Amino acid sequence: MKSNLLANPAGTAIVVVLLIVVLLAGVLLIIQARLKKCPPDKIMVIYGYGKRGKSAASSLCVHGGARFIWPFIQAYQFLDLTPISINIDLKKALSRQNIRIDVPSIFTVAISNEPGIMQNAAERLLGLHMEDIQNIAKDVIFGQLRLVIATMDIEEINTDRDKFLEAVSKNVEGELKKIGLKLINVNVTDINDESGYIDALGKEAAAKAINDAKKSVAEKNRDGSVGEANAQSDQRIQVATANLKAVQGENLSYADMSQSNASRREVEAESLRRATAAEKIAAAKALQEAYSAEEDAELKRAARETATLKADVIVRTEIEKEKLTLQAEAEAEQIRRKAKGEADAIYSKLEAEARGTVELLKSQASGFGEIVQQAGGKADDAVKLLIADKLEALVKTQVEAVKNLKIDKITVWDGMNGKDGSSTTSNFMSSMLKAIPPLNEVFKMSGMQLPAYLGKVDETAPAAE
């Protein structure tokens, strides 16, 4: 089966694709299983990844959203943000006046979702049941409530409830934050004392309120009678004043009516005048705008015709210019290519000649090496062999030097004025023959000697003068 899969590339590709799909599906399932979402009414505490420094948090608190929990190295738990209602039945708390009072109240607290306080809740409340958290908060509230009552008088606590609740909220909330809680609401139901001081204050306040009410009723009755008499007097005065004002108003109304009619007629005349002027002005403006529109149309038509003419001439000129430019560039490119071809041909020819010269020199050097080898490794003997091979050509060259001399007739006027009284003619012929290098000299210049059967030259004889 394995050989069949290898022989079938399409089947192999399908198997590979299936494996990749299975792997991706497994990875997605793992991600889905470890991707934990935090609902808005809870705090997700992720722990187990270790600290990174002394100031690093021991866990990660997430409120809302989602986080990936790494398997084997991380774990998570939830903290519930549901509000907790705590009944505080405080008995015999000592006030600043050393009077013991009862302050029954209801506190509503919850785990805080603020960043810093949320970390405190994760460190101190994680894993506890709701009852355990309630008991811890109750202990904190009891202590702080007693502390606040000890700093206030009963009158302040009983009458100024806002101040009392503000002090309680400030002290209690500060302590609750240390364990990760926040204070939502405080409701004091009733305040009592065992000595009856608060009841006495209540009775005193009630009696004062009753007396104040009776006094207020009597004052109101008095004010009512006086007010009624004043009201009747004011009524008569106001009626007479109103009648007088009515008569004066009628007179003024008639005068105003007449003036209004005059003003109306004046306004109508002015309106008619302005309307007539406006119509004439509007007609004039309409004619002016019509003339202006015609003028603008003519100017635009002239500009369009000018632009059309310019476009035709300029476009035609540009096309011709572009054509000439392209032709010049083509000719220049043809000349450059031709010159480059000629240069390449000359370079190839010179390169071939150089290679031929090198090969010739190599052949000559190789042949010379063989000659030296045949001469027993002696370069001088090899040179002598070469010169001996070229001796015929050398002698031929010496003969060619005087071969073309034509002497048809020689007239000699010899006055016997030669050296030592000898004939000048014999000296001329001797000098002429000496002009041809002897064969022995030729061999000596070549580093060779004539064979013995040709005779020897006396080396000790003085050279001819």
C-alpha cells in the first residue's frame, strides 16, 4: 500500500492535506478548550506563570474579555462580583460622651474590579465561599463603625446623619480595599441608647415642634385678618384706578388709531414707491446680466477656438519633433552598433594575430630547446649549429652587396703618390677587395672556424694597414 501511495502523487497529496487538516483541527480544539472567557459579573484570576521580579504580581486579574490559559503551567479561578448584603447589629457602642448606643445598619459590599484592589481580592479572597467573605467584611465593618461612633457625639449621630454616614463610608471603605472589597451602600435603620438620652432628645424636639406649630398657627390667623382688611382696601383703590385708566386708555386709543391710519397710508405710499423702483432696478439688472452673460459666452467661445487652434498646431509640432528625435536616436544607435562591430572585428583580428605570434614563439622556443638538447645541452654549440645552417644565406647576402656593381671602364691617372711611393691604382684595388669581408672573418663573427683543409690564417700576422 505504501508503494501504491508513493506511485500515486495525487493520493500522497490528499493524505498530506488530510494530515494537515487533522493537525489544524486538533490545534483549534486545544485553543478553544484553553481560551477562557470572563463574564462581566466575574473576575478571572490566572496564576501559575511565575513572578518576574519583586514588584511583579503573583497573578493576572481579568475583568471581561478572554484569555488563553497555557496548559500544564497555568490555572484560573473566578471571583464573583455579586453584591453582598451584611446586617450589622451593633450593640452598646461607646460614643464620645461615654454613652452606649445601639446602631443597627445594613452594609452592601462587593469585590472591587479596580486594578489594584482587584489584585488584593485575588490574593486574599480567592477560593473562599460567600459566607467566609461576608464574615471577614463584617469584622472589618464592626471595628470601623465602633471607631467612628467613638469620635462623635450622640447629637451629631442622631441629627446629622449625612456626616455620620460619610465618616463611616470613608473609614470602612479604606479598610475594605485592603482585602479587595468596595463599599456600595450604607443604611442605618435606627439609633437607640440604653439611658433614654435619645428618647429625651426626641421628646424635647417634639414639644418644641408642637409649640412652634401653635405659635405659627396664631401668627398665621393674625396675618390672615390683617391681610383680609388690606385686601379689601386695595380692591377699592385698584377698581377706581382701573376705571380711570380705562377712560384714559380709550382716549389714547382713538388718538393712536388716527395716527396709525396716517402711518399706514404713509407706509403704503412708501411701499408702492419702493416696489416701482425695485421693479425698474430689477429689469435693468436683468438686462445687464444678460449682456454680461452674452459677453462671457463670446469670450469663452473665442478662448475655446484659440485653444483648439493652439492644440492642433502644438500637437502637430510635438509629433514632428518626436519623429525627428526618434529618427536621430535610431541613426545614432545604428552608427554606435556599426562602430562597435568594427571595433570588435579589429579586436578579434589583433587577438588572433597575437595568439598566432605567441604560438609561433612557443614553437620556435620548443624547436630551439630540441636543438640545445641535440647539442648536448650546450647553448653555444646550438647557436653555432643554427648559424651553420644559415651560412649559405649569409654568404649570399655578402655577395649581393657587390653583385650589382657595374664597372665598364676605369680610367686611372696614377701619379705614384701612394704611400711609400707605391701606385695609387694598386692601392685602390686592394682597398676595394678588402671591402668584401673574407670568409674566415665571417666564420669568426659566427663563433666558428674554417675547416683545416681550406688553410689557416696566421693570427700573429699584423693586420693590413
